Amino acid sequence: MLANIITLSRLFSTFVVLALFGRHRKLDLYLSATLGLIFILDAVDGTIARRRNETTQIGEILDSLADRIIENTFWIYFTAKGHLPIWMPIVVMARGFTTDALQKVFGYPNSGWTHALTRSRMSRALYGSVKMLAFSSLASATVFNNATLSTTSHILATFAVGFCLLRGLPFFFIRKTSCPPSP
């Protein structure tokens, strides 16, 4: 399935970008663009799966897993390189673990503002765009050693963390009439 190939390519590309970044300035420019492409392809894989009628539960799980690995990898990388404060990846990952656990108990929001904020294509696209801009600008600030770009990157990263928390908030308002059986 083409969508799953794209998803796995995004994941592989993430590790290639990070393995090669910082070795040569000209290469870093291409890698910064590739970083942006990794996030753009996140929207493409789902669109292709829907248009080709190839949506599967395995594909959905693979896409979600790849999204988490890619996002967390970039948060950790830029923090380890000293470009972001440690609290940022901690908050993003803690929110991810919390919402994953709540989702397993209560399911995803399926209507109203909770659905619009967590599951709508617009919300997911906006969040993906903010992350893409934050990580791409962090990479560019590293390449160009530019203080203004670095400040802008921190603002975008802070906005991404805030939006991440906002998108996790509805999981605390979901209620199910019965709890799932214990494993």
C-alpha cells in the first residue's frame, strides 16, 4: 500500500536527516528542506490512503506511531543540541502518553468542539504546520547561526507546545457510560 510506504519513508527520512545534519552547511540546507517535506508527507499519506480506498486499521496505527516517533525525535534532537529547553519535550511527551491512555479508556472525541480540536483535519493540519515551521526554523537557525531566526524558532516551538496541550484538553472531558473490560 502506497500510503504505508510513504509513512515508513517519512520515518526513515527522519533518522537520515538527524544522522547527517551538522556535517556540511550545504547538505544541511537540503536536510532542512527534507525536514519540512517529512511533515508535508504526513498529510499526503492519509489523503492517498483515502483516495485509493486503502485505509486500514494497521495503516492508521502505523501512521500514528510514525507521527509520535518523528515528533518526539525532533523534540529530543533539538533539545539535546541545546536549541530548546528540556521542559518542551517533557511536556509534549507527557501529554502524548496521557492522551493515549485516556483515549484507550474513553475513545476519541466524536462530536462537537472536542472532535473539532482533536480529530478534525483542520486542527491536525494546523498542528502539523506549526510543528513543521518550528522544526524547520530550528534547523535553519542552526545552519545560518541567526539570532533572529533562533528567537522566532523558540516562539514557534512554544506555540507548538501550547497547541499540543490545547489539543489534549478535550480528552479530559470525554465520558463513556461504561468502562472497557479489564485486560
